[in-house]
Amino acid sequence: MKKLVLYGVVMGLLFLSLEILNFKTLVRQVSMEVYGALVGVIFLVFGLWLGVTMVQKRQSTPLNVKPPETNLSEREYDVLQLMADGKSNKEIAEQLFVSLNTIKTHTSNIFSKLDVQRRTQAVQKARKLEIL
Amino acid sequence: MKKLVLYGVVMGLLFLSLEILNFKTLVRQVSMEVYGALVGVIFLVFGLWLGVTMVQKRQSTPLNVKPPETNLSEREYDVLQLMADGKSNKEIAEQLFVSLNTIKTHTSNIFSKLDVQRRTQAVQKARKLEIL
DNA sequence: AATAAAATCACCCGAAAGTATGAATGAAAG
DNA sequence: CTTTCATTCATACTTTCGGGTGATTTTATT
């Protein structure tokens, strides 16, 4: 909801800045074609970003095929797998397209649910519990 | 070598202090039996400590039964096993009766030899290489 | 005895991991 | 339409890891 409003505002700002650029300097220095191209590119990029952002949400990289019979959520299971693969939190974050803090939260929850303190213990226990 | 000298020096100091205690005050305040007992206890403790220390050295907690066919040393293999068990460096150090820094050195060497950067990667690779 | 390898320990420093707390959002279920 | 849960993210803080370097001491080998 609020995200859409934010998008609207950004759009507005884009238009505004374009207007300013247009009537002040640009139009007297470059041709109308260049100006149009610029506008096109900018809005193309913005549209791309918007589209990717919205689609990427809630599609949530489906890493696992078989959901485990544990109290771990899907996402936590994803993280656990990458963790067992020797990936660092940063690498996991990059691979799943989320922030480092998010991964930290996930790992914390994983540790709680598996009742361990460290990632090495987590993978060890997960292996023993047959969920890997 | 030097450790033995140190032991000798400690022994000497013990004798010296005992002599001082002996002829100055103790002998006129407590009975000869008590004095003898005291000396006995002190030397017993010292002997115990010395024995334990020397035996404990180079007997090197025999954790592994089958030496792996890798370039890892015995000690490194010990550390690797505990590492795979989810132990922290501190815990490993305590279990092997060595300092934390020593374990750090071992882990560094393990990482080098296994060509990895993290402990999770180390256990993963070790598992793949059949050395765990 | 000399040399080499293994094991021990120390110090520093930056990066990574982990803990705690709070919060916003979307999805699902009641 | 709330309530619940999963997911996302942030900030702040503490602890642990890992890299680099250098050193001493054992143990083994020649």
C-alpha cells in the first residue's frame, strides 16, 4: 500500500526534475530528439526497476523441493541449506536477494528452533535430524 | 630441556622456603609431626603436578583412531573433528587442554590445507573428501 | 648433532557471526 | 475484517573467527 504511494511520489519527482531540466537549459543545447530519448531511458529504467521489484516480491526463490517435516519455515530451510553448503551470511543474502540483516534474523530463528548456538552445530544437528 | 631446569629451580625454592620456615618459627610452635606432614603434602602436590604435566604432554589426547590419508597432521585432524562437531574454538581449546591461540593456528592451517575460508566449508569439504 | 616438521602460544586487527529489540508488510486463516 | 504467521529490514552491541606475523619448544629424521 504505502509502497505504491512511494512509487507515485517518485514518479512525480521524476516528472518535476524533467520539467526543470527541459525548460531551463537542455532544450536550448540539445535537440528535441535527445531530450525525448533521455526521458525514455529514465522512465524505462524506472519501469524496469518497479516491475522487477514487484514481481520479485513474494515469489521467494524456491530452493527446496521437498519441504522438511520440521518447525522450520521454507525460508529458514533455504537459509539452512546454503549454510550447510559453507556459505557466509553475506553470500546467502546475495543469493536470496535479501539483506544481510534478514539472513541474520533467519539464522537466529533457525538456531532457536534447532536449539543450537552456532551454524556448525545447526548443520550437524540438521544432518542428524535427517532434514538435509 | 629448559622445563626441567625450571622444575629444578622450583624444587630449590621449595626447599629453601621450607628451611626458613623450619628454623625460624614453625619448629617452636608446632610439633615435628605437623612439620613433616606439611612438607609431605607440599612435595606430594608438587610431584603430582609435575607428573601430570609431563605425562599429559605429548600424549596428546588420542581422539582419532584411523589417521586420514591427507596432508593434515594428527592434531589438525583432532581439531577438525571437534570443529565438525559444532564446537567453538574456545571449546576445542578447553577439550584439548591447549590455548585458544593454538587452536586458531590449527584451524588456519586446516583451512589452508583444505583450501577453504570458513569452518563450515572445512567440514563440508572434509566430508566430501571422506576424511570425517 | 643438525635439520625439518609439528605443536604450542602470543598479539593485533578487521571481518563475520550472533544477540536483542523493534517494527513494517503481505499472505493466509479464522 | 481482524488475528496470526512468515518475511523482511534496521540499529546497536558483543563475541567469535580468521588472517598475518613471529616466536619457542618438541618430536622425528637423517
